[in-house]
Amino acid sequence: MIFGWNLSGVMRGIGRLAWPVACLAVVWPSATAAEAAKTTSIDWAKARKWWAYQAPQKSGLPVVSYRAWPRQRIDHFILAKLDSRQLAPSPKAPRRTLARRLYLDLTGLPPTPAEMAAFLSDETGDAYERLVEELMQRHAFGERMASMWLNNVRYAEDQAHQVGANTAFFYPNAYRYREWVIDAFNNDVPYNDFIRKQLAADLLKKSAAEDLPALGYIGLGHKYYNRGRIEVKAEEWAEQVDTLTRSLLGLTVACAQCHDHKYDAFTQKDYYALAGVFASTDLVDRMADGSEIKKDTEAAKKRTGTIHMVRDKKPQNLHVFLRGNTEAKGDVVPRRFLRVLSEGEPKPFTEGSGRLELAESIVSPGNPLTARVVVNRVWSMFFGRGLVTTPSNFGLLGAKPSHPALLDDLAVRFMENGWSMKRLIREIVLSSTYRQCSNESEANRAIDPENTYLWRMNRRRLSIEQWRDSILAAGNNLDRLGGKSLELTDKKNVRRTVYGRVSRKKLNDMLMQFDYPDANVHAAKRSATTTAVQKLFVLNNPFMVEQAKRLAKRVAGEGVAASAEQVQSIYSILYSRQPSATELDLALGFLQLPAESQLTRWEQYSHALLAANEMSYID
């Protein structure tokens, strides 16, 4: 606590500017014996009546007005809600629009002109369905999904603080966790196993050494200076509890570190029951097979070939720290799961740290939150907004679902279908809801201006990963290799953006300018800002100029007079469409003028098209 504030909350708030805990003058408020005996009286039966704590139910299909419209179960729920509000669904988007949407949503990359031509010329009835399957089998699918997950778990490769040149707490091999996540999505690892392995791969009997990098979920967390001090460790535990509960359960349990939660049914004892799991765990470096690193080896000196993971140490149950004061100790709390998500009093964890028991509690079919939370996150990837618009807060201060029956139906069937992410995504992108055009209807807009009920597709801005990768692909300059991270400022770095280095100490300027989240904390969702700095980057940054030159060379070659075919080619590369007559006339008129700068007319024209809004959006 600092003057009555939760220290971890302060550090989370200042993000990349966080400094070592030891640098702060901490003043603890006094805690009396009377306070130690005080408990909040919670009516647990009443608390469990909150919608998010009720078991999700699979529904029968609702009656709809237009039976020919639904293609998937999803569509029945969407159309029923539209019917109830006198809204009409939008027409199906053109095939060209759908293909570009699919490519960017499933792989993070636009279609090539040849890929688009092949799809448009395929007149078979299942061409769209086959395209979905093909894209989901590409390696790029896992890269696209990883972009979402890595923000969810505050993936980074260093710490926000650094004294001098001391990088002892950095993570030079963090990329091994990223690789594991990408492969897990590509292999459609069931989501319940995906969680188990990230919390307890080393404790699973059937888990292979190849799964140990999954422990980076915990192992890449914050390490503060003076880690031997209890108040410093307490802040590390708070960060771990916060990341776990927000990312996997959509709950803000860390708010109960210093007092019982002000709104939700989480007590201080709930918080310290989870914190005890992390207090019984060490963040360590190990060899790839999990063995101890031998002294005086290259691995020990340079951390070459190592992974960042966790191990159990002697289990310990924590005292409640009254008001968060580590010197004012209340009751000892057994390590266990949250009471509001348990039947009666939750059973203590007894196996080592309790990590595996915690994982099993999270992925239990009886847990009403885990499937709902991840289904909602996936939904937001494809529609720009979740069915619950506060994806990391399903508590009393969070938003209620716009389509509660649909969310429940998806969650139940997600579990019934083996927790398969690909099956869930397949249903979403094959739906009539997803295939709608993004054009607005004045009648619908008058009733539902925010498109809460999905009477059209939302036009969405590309993430920084999708946008940068699309620009590199346009100039035939995209390297598909993965491996160790490279700085995005490195001129030689033409890999996919997901392989760029992510820093907590100083996030790369390009990532920061285009709304990549602060890597110090779990990110519930991406912001979508529009700033002058973004446009200045697009117009002036050497990266953009270089890619414009490459694009111009790809389309026009060397010194060839401008032609309609070339203009059509560049539109096909960038926007997956043909230029209008007006666009063609403007292009040819501009390209035939003499150059007035160091850039050729083709290079200027390519730069202008790369900078256009159409390059930054999915229609």
C-alpha cells in the first residue's frame, strides 16, 4: 500500500514507466486486531445467481421470421434478436469482399491476386467452405491467433525496470513460448489442454518435453528487484493472480488483495488462496528438456538454448495481509479455488503448489466462466466486439451479454466439441451473420446505431500486425520465417510482425503508435485510436518509403510507361479489387506527369495507395 493505494495497482497503471518496488517509500496503514477478526458477510447463494456464475445452457433454436437465412446455429440466435427489435439482416457481401475478409481474419494476410482470381473463378457450390478449410490449415492461422493470445497473457521479453546494464531478469528465449502458442493453435490443441499445459505442463503425466515452453504463461511474468523481500514477492503474486483471473476467467480477483472486493463476491481469503499457489512456485530458466542448467556452461553464462518456465518449491499457505500490509497478518488461507465458483466451501489444493489442481478447476466443465470467456474473445476477433463488451470483466461492473442465449449455446457446444478452437471459428466464419456486407441501413441505424445486434458486418481497422504484414506482402518483401525475435526498427526485419521483439521497458514506437497494448499488463482488447502521429508515420517513415519503392518496382518495373493494366494490378495487390473509372483516370493522369521529387511518380503513387484508409480496414 502507498498512502492507502494498492501498490500493484499503481504499478499496473504506470505501465512501462514502472520502477523497482524497492525504490518506493512504502507507508503501511495500521491494522488492528479487531480488523483481523472482521469478515465480510456474503450471501453465497445469492452471489451465485449472477448470470456469469450460472452454468451455461444449450438452447433450442429460436423461431425466426426468415428460415432460409440461417446457415449455422449462430444465425438463428442473431436473427431472432433482430426480429425482436424490428431489424433486418444485411445482404450477403460480394465474393471478393468475403475472400479478403476471410484471408485477413484467418491468416492476418491479404489474398494475392492469383489467390483471389482462383477463388472468383471457382463456381462450385462449396468454394467458400473449402477456402475456409484451406486457410485454417496454413501456418499463418496460428500466427494470427497468437497475436490475440500473447496480448492476453502480457507476453514480453524483458522487464519494465533495468538498473544499468543488468539484464538478469530479461527473457532472451521468450520466443519459445510464442512458438509453442502458434503450434498449439495450428494443431488445434483442445483449449482445456492448452490451459493445463500453460499452468502445469511439467506436472502432467502425458506431457512431453516439447510442451515445457508453455510454462512461459507464468514464467515470463514480472520479476522485481530485491525479490527476497516479502513485500516485493507480494507484488509479483498480485500480478500473477491478476493475469490468471482476467485472462482465463474474466474476473478482477486481484482487486481483493487489500480488502474484500467492493462489488464482486471475492474475499481477501479468495485472493490469498490463489496467491499461495504462486508463492509455492519459482520462475526459473531450464534446459529444453527441463533439467537443471549445469554451471560454467554456455547455457549458464549466455542462457543459450534455455527456456523460461516454472517449478514447484516447498508449498506454503499465505496469511491474509490486512490492508495489503505484509507485516499485519490475519488468518492463514489454504491454497484453493474461488468460493463463488465452487459448490460450498472449496477443497484445499494438496498436490505440490496446486498449479495442476488450479488448472483443473479452471477447465472443469462445471466452471461456468472459462468457455464463455474464450468464446467471447474469439467472437470479438471476427466481429470487432464481443457478445460481452468487457471481455476481461464478467463481474457486476462488467457489461451483460447482448445475446446471452447465444453465448451460452456457443460455450456449451465448445466444451461438447472437445474445446476445439478451429471448430468454433469454422462455425463463426461459415455463418450468414459473418457473411453480411458492412453497408449501413438508415432504418436499422435508427433503431440500433451501434450495431449491437449485428444487422450488418462491422467494418474493422486492421491490427498493427495485419497492416504491417500486408504492406510487406504488397512489395513481395515478406519473410515467412519465425524464430528469435527481431527489432521492428531493424531495416532487415521483414518477418511477420508477430515475430517482432516486445518490450515492457520501452515498447517499439511503431507498435505503440498503432495501438499495440502495454506489455506490462494483461490486455482485454485492442484500442483503435486515430492520431496525427499515425498519419505522419505513414507519410514519412523510411519503412513506408522503402515498401512503396518495392511495390512500384513490382508493378511497373524499370522505366515503363504507365498503363491501365499496371494500375489495375496495383489495386488488385493492395485492395483485392479493380479501380473504378475515376480512379483509373486519376492514376494515369498523375503517373504521366514528370517527377518532382526524389521519388518517381510510380513510387509516389504506390506510397499514396499504401497510406490510404482502404489499406487499413477490413470491409
